[in-house]
Amino acid sequence: MICAVIAARGSGSMAQGNNSAMSSGAGATAHETLIWSDEFTASAPQSAPNPANWAYDVGAGGWGNGELELYCSYGSNAPPCDPAKPNSYVGSDGYLHIVARRPSAGAYTSARIKSQALQSFAYGRIEARIKMPKGQGFWPAFWMLGGDITRVDWPACGEMDIMESIGFAPSTNYGSIHGTGFTGTKIGTAYNLPNGAKFGDAFHTFGVIWSPGKIQYYVDNPANVYVTYMPSNLPPGAVWPFDAGKFFLILNLAVGGYWPGPPDATTVFPQEMLIDYVRVYAESGS
């Protein structure tokens, strides 16, 4: 099983938002080159995500976090998955839709797509422009895992959580790192939008600037770095895994779990996590 655990994340510290941030993203800087992207264009209303870029984690069982959903691949007809109502698709609106559904009382479906064995990267600036779902019990995420996970397992492979949000904290994004000796809430920072704004009300850009011995997270603009992690931040005995090789991308929308809690009477289904693009930049000439 690919990463059966998504560690229960939390906040080690908190950063406040920057009113000057640009939710449309800033594009390549003068010293960068765009080396890969998925802009999620499609000619049909519900097209499969590009199979050259994305595969699927499927199934249920909680994923180590008490999650309630069954993850469905595109086109799956294994009940309760419904190919007529896909949980992941690229729409003619130019967005990747990851949809959490409740096909019957107490049953939930969603999707978790990944670039494992298809697209992976070491260093650079990696970002996605995302509009989050709204409501109690939802847990959207944009994150990365080390490509050596099939050899060394989790958490030794390393994990970068670029965007995580939970339904009962709609103004907060959590940026965390995990590895051997620092899982759970040990290395995490909460970023709050200013003035009570909510991430589900508009698109926002979530990114990581990754260089040897350094991981920096930002929201809406790479100049708006709200936390920097380095090996010196790790607890004694922990192992920094982020210079060991390439990492792949994951986008998912969980329902329930130990951290967000289950949906309640206020939760509305279906809910969507919308992704405008995912882009990877490298320093020019590197």
C-alpha cells in the first residue's frame, strides 16, 4: 500500500496572512524556468486526468487516520463508485475537480491522485492554485512523498505537506514536514488568511520553495514565505530525508478522520476541491 499513513497534522506555530498576496500566482520569476505543469485543459465536460501525469490511490480503511471515504479511480464502477458521477475529472471549465460525495447514508466517496512513477522532482519551486471545499469533516491536501517509499516505506521516505486544511478551520492552511523521528504535530506551521477570509471563498496558490537543506512554504506569492524548515529544526535523532532523491505529487480530498472529525448535520454534499494548475519551476540553468 502506498503511504498507508497520512500523519495527523497540527500546528507547531502560526503565521498571519499578507494582504498584498496575489491569489492568481506570480508565474516564473526572472531566475526561473517552468519545467513541468498540468494546466487541466479538456475538451469534454468530464475528462480523465492526464494518465501521463496522474495515477490513483484507491480503496478505504482509514489510511491510518480514521478517514471515512472510499477513494475511487476515474471510471470505476465498483460500488459505491459511480462512473456517471466521477470523483476526479478535468472539466471543460479548465479545472481538475476532486469531488467528495455521499452516495448513501454513512457512505462517502472521493479521490486521491498522485504522480508516482510518472512525474517526480528534486528541488525547485512547486505550486498549485486551489479552491478548497467548505464544511465540517473535509480534509483537502496538496502534498509530496519521496519516490523511494516503495523501498524505505513511510516516514523514512519523507513527506512535504504544502497545503492542508480542515473544515472547522476554514481560514487556516497547515504547512508541515514529516520523516523519521518527526511525525505528527512536531514540525508544522499554521498560516491564517487575514481579516477572517476563508480559503473556500476563492482560489489561492500554495507552494514550496525547495533547495538543498531548506524547505520554504508560501501562500499566494513566493515572496510571502511564512515558514522555513531546515535540518537544524529537527528534534534530536531525526533524519532529514529531503535531499535523498525525487518526490512525487499528491492531491486528495479526505472525508472525516481523527483530525477534522466526521461530517455532521451542517455538512453539504457533494463538495469539490478545484485545482486550476500544478506547476514546477527550476532555477534557470540548473
